[in-house]
Amino acid sequence: MASFTDDIEKDPLFPYQVEGAKWLTTKSHALLADEMGLGKSAQIIHACDLLNLNKILILCPASVRFNWEREFMRFSKRNLITQVITKISDCPLPVFQVVITSYDLASRMDFSGRYDLLVLDESHYLKTLTAKRTKAVLGKEGLIHKANRTWALSGTPAPNHAGELWPILFTFGQTKLSYDAWVTRYCNSYAFNNYTRQITGTKLKYISEVKTLLSKVMLRRKKDEVMRDLPPIHFTSFVVERCNVDIDVEPSFVHYIFPRDRQQELKDKLAFEEHMIKSVAATASGDIRRPNISFLGAIQALAQSVSTLRRYTGLQKIDEVAKIVEEELENNAYEKIVIFAIHQGVIEGLRVKLKKFKPVTLYGGTPPEKKQRHVDKFQTQKHCRVFIGNIQAAGTGITLTAAHNVLFVEQSWVPGENAQAAMRCHRIGQKHPVVVRFVGLKDSIDEKIARSLTRKTKELNEIFEKELLTLNEFVTNPESANQTGEDEIFS
């Protein structure tokens, strides 16, 4: 059977990404701090190709390990042999040219030999000096000393204050100050006692010094700076690993239709529906890598027949998606996000997981007055950072320009509905390029469908963008609430 990744196509780079990759090739130690959504991993991979690096170790959050594997398929011109380490018993083997694992696993493993390159994705994971992973990577015996080059990536290098920059700047040789001396000079703080210090922020009068130190190793671009290269709306996809669905607590169809004494029936039904949809993918005329009307028509016709599988697939994504969004919001990668799904169980599951960000939800059947209250709250109230809506109920007639990040946890199998939903953010009043991400379930037919729908939705948007912008303009666009200032260090 064909692999679930055999439809991944090579993607071209934007001019600023080529520029970033060339900059990386000139550095043995570098911090690529482009704003989220500008494709930092693509720049790393292109730089590896330019330097012909063949021994690469990538450390990243566990949730994005397999996305790095797929990014190499998308952006490298070489067919590098890749190993993704997911458990402590896995051993990095010499035959693999790219080894990818999480920070937590790396801190408990022994990596022998040397690497051409060590990549530290989301390097702010190493901001805490006492953390085991920081010591394992940046310490005196850390992995950084086993690599000829080290490139760090983070859209938020110092989420809270300049003290969090010290581990990277010290390791990269940009300061000789001890941590305590660094904090004393550059941070506002107060002492609880002789042993505990609370840092409250960065001293404004020394920001220029910090910027000078960063300038030697850091490249940072914001979306506004590269808008000439970016399309006004950018579509991409990524995968998450499947999570267990607890039917005893899940507020979904599973608990009511398939109680505990009918679990085998549920498994059999899921297996049958998965077989049905795989058969369509394998036999439908047309190449799944370039989905035509025949393939899309086939899966659309199958939608009701595989409804149980679609719901269960959505539920399996909740935990991992919530972790990713929570981390991005806590690190201020963006101010607000719009999340689209199909099934109520998925929407409710995400609402519960993300409750600290004061989410609002919108389902089919929501009264018009309540619907507008939720939209207004998201658009105007800073503390309301998450909007979660059903694709059909929230996909037309409303404006959500307070966000410029959109996440489709589930996708409609009608590409036009996805395009319409994405346009809730990409419309009159939006001041930023919009990033739209489709989520697929790793190593499943859902992964292939998500990529196919991503491409088709992008094609529809390119063809009908003007029409989509003017369609369903039924509401007045309130002034965008997403006008918070950036940390002055990275301005």
C-alpha cells in the first residue's frame, strides 16, 4: 500500500526565505527569530541543502517531530534518510542523515559521534537554567558541543524578559557575563530572600545593548516587513499524533451510540469505514497529489457513509491541537486565533482544553443575537483570544479580523466551504497576512485528505479571491482589536 506521505510535493521558497537560508550558511551559531508563520523550518532545510550537510540533529517539541520529517520532504532537494525518535529505547543509527527527537527525550538519551548541525526548534524551551533539558543541550557536556554548527529557531526568543536570552547568548559566545550579572544589568527584579529572585521585566535603558548583542547572531523579520513576498493569505498543513478518546468522559456521539458494552462494534465500524475511504483514495481516477473533481466528488459522496470515522478522527486530534495552541498563545506567537471544526464534540473538547483563553464558540442553531455577541466579544475584548466555530455556521456572514491565524482542526470535504470560512479573517479591515493551517491525523487517510484539501482550497482562493472578498459582506467590520505592541527588544 502506498505511504500516507507519498503525495507530499516540493514547495518553492519565498524570496525572503532564500535570503534567510543564505544568511544561515554564513553562521556557525545563529538564532532565526522570524515571526510565526514565515516558514523558519523551510529556511533551515534550504540552508542544509546549500551547505550539503549530511549529519543533522533536530530537537523540537514532541508535538512537531513528524512535521519536521514532512518539512524535509517538502523543502529539501535531496532525499535524506530521516529517523524520528519517539521513545527512549530508540537509538540514533549512523545510517540516518537526519535525526529528529523531542527535548525531553534528548535529555535522557546518549548521542554518540558528531553532527554537522544541531537545530534547536522553539529554542525558548531552553530559557530556564535549572531545567534538565537546558543542561542536556547547552551545559558543559551538552549536545551543542557535539555539533559543528548550532541554529536556533524561535518566533518568541524571550517570551517574558531579557533574562531568558542569556542561555543562548552565553552559549553562542555573545556575552561573558554570568547569569546573575546579566539579570542585574538588564532586568528589573526583586529578591524574596538571599536565594530567590523574581524578574519583573527588562530595563528599558539597556534595550539597545541587548539588541546590539542579538544583531550578531539573530535574524528576525515580521510579516509586515516581508509582505511584498507573502500572499495575503497563506495555506499550509501539519499533522498531529492521535490521542486516546475516553468515551466515559467525552461529550460526543461515542458515549451515546457506542456505550462500553459495544466497543467491539465501534472498532468494527471504524475499521470498515476506514477501508471504504482508503479504497476510494486508491481507485478514484486522478492523482491524489493533484485532486481533481473526480477524487473530490468521490470523497464528498462518501461523507455520510464514513461519518463515524470522521467524528472519531476529529476527537483524536483534540489533545495535541490544544497543546499546540496553548503553547503558541502563552508564548504570544499571536494575539488571537480562529479555530474551525465540524463536530460539536470536537468544538466542546477544544473549548474545555483552552478555557484559560476565554474562548467563544459558535454552532449551527445558535440564535442570531448570541452569535453576534460572541463575534463582538472576540473582535473587541483583548482577553478573549480564541474563537471556535463550526465551519458551516461560522463560515459566512461574520467578520473575525481580530485574528490573522486560522486553524482547521477538521475540514469540510467541500473546498469552497473551507475557503469561505478562512475569508472570515481575510477580508476588509485585516491589516496582516493571514496564515491558514489544516490539521491532519498522522499516518492516516485524514493526513492525505487534509493536504489535498489544503491545496484545493488554496487554488480556489487564488482563482476567486476577489469574489470571496465581496461575498457575504453582511456585517460592518469593527476595528481590529489586534493592535498590541511588540516587545521593544524585537521591534
